[in-house]
Amino acid sequence: MRGSEFAELKAFAAVVHHKSFVRAADHLAVSPSALSQTIRALEERLKVRLLNRTTRSVAPSAAGERLIARLGPALEELEASVTAVSEHRDKIAGTLRINLPRVCCDYFIAPKLGAFHRAHPDITLDLFVDDAIVDIVAGRFDAGIRLGERLAKDMIAVKISEELDLAAVASKDYFARYGKPQKPQDLHQHRCINIRMPTNGAPYRWEFAQGRREFEISVAGPLLVNDAGTALQAAIDGVGIAYVIGIQATAMIAAGKLVRVLENWSPRFTGLYLYHPSHRQMPPTLRAFVQFFKARR
């Protein structure tokens, strides 16, 4: 295969992955017009349309889907081969793409990034913060981070955090006006701050547990958001009761800005796990990332 043909295929894969000529061009460090010409040259050479374009979107055609199904794994294998070469160098180097939820990034990863990059200055981290459950293989991520309960069975997982819990919190002023709920069912008489689920946009049903008893409650209130940070600020301002992952509210509780209730009913979760497909050998960059964050749990 000539170098120009490989460049065309790599350009096509980038457009499919990024779903945008502009973003793909930025990733490849070329202009959008040059990228468009490269794709046209590939389509003319193959004598088939590979991409369907509109003013708002770009997606592979049926022929493009068939090509990317074969091309994607081949490109990944080439990238893995290049990465493997770095194992013979003194320094581990390369780009590591990880998909992770906001709470993990804010409280477990971001605070340690400085130390990580001092330990591994030649690793480029590409962190994609997303609370939705994604297919890391289709998204061409090296790994993902999720709660243990949400992991697919065909993944290799490594625990990187301690157990987590949920916390119902509101301001002292709110509880002075409305009183404190003594059991989860009391929430039906309170003003609750709902948070949308990233998967389907529906309000999260508050989960509770006591002993072996587990149940969910749909709550109502004056505010619906899709971000825990906004919910917490609203709780501080007296809007109502928020229900978030405990670590997100710890500092605000310690500072006296929020008061926790229903703690005996709050369920605990196994914690966060970094995971990657079982059929892939762990690249040295990912191994370095796992070892670093496991040691600092």
C-alpha cells in the first residue's frame, strides 16, 4: 500500500470516529478543506460513496460501514504495534484515551494529574468526561472508568477507588423551614432537587437500602438538572434536598454549608473500576496509569 493510500484510509477513519470534518481535521492537524479533498480522492479511487454528508452531520454510508468494520481493527493493530515498540525504550510514551464520569475525574483523577505527569512526562492523557455509559471499543478508547455495578462481564477491571455511597443533603435554613425527613418516604413531603439520568434523560429515582431491603423513590421538587454540581449549589441556596454521591458533598458538609440526612438509609457501592476489553493486551501506557492510581487509592 502506498503512503497516500494509507493516509486516505486514516483520514476516513478519523472522520467516522469524530463524526465531523472539522474535529477530524483538527485531530489530524490538517485543514478541513484538505481533509475533504482526501476523502473525495479515496471515494474516487474506490468508485463508491463512503460518507453521507449534510450541513449538520456526516455519517458512513453502507459501503463506508463495511469498510470501517474491517479498517478499524486493522488501524488499532497498527497503533498497538507502534506502542509496543515503546516497551523497549527507557521511557513509556504515547497517547492514552480514557472515558470516565465527572465524579471520577473531579475527585480521583484530576487532583493527581500533576503527580502523574511528573512520573510519566511522555504519556499524553486524552480524558473524555462523560456520565453516559458508552461502548469504549466503538469509541476507540483504551479504557473506561465506571462503577463496578455497571461493568460488562467481558471486560478486565481494576479497582481504583474505595467504596462510595449516596448522600441526601440540604442547607440548615431549608431544614429550619421544612424539618428533616426521618425516613425516605418522608421525602414525598419535601422539595427535592432532581437530576436527569445521562442515559435516557429521565429523572433519577432515589435509591435507598437498609439491611437487605432495597428500594427506589421518585421525588418531586422545584428543580431538575443534569449536573450534580448545580444540584449541590441549589441545595446550599436552600432550594431543596439534593441526592448525590457522598464524596461530592463531603467538603460542603465539613464547612457547614450542607447538612446530611437519611444516612442510615444510604446505599454503598463497590467503587470505581478502570476497565478495558479482555481481548486486548494492556499497552504499557495503560499499565503505567493503572499502577499509578492503584497505589494512590
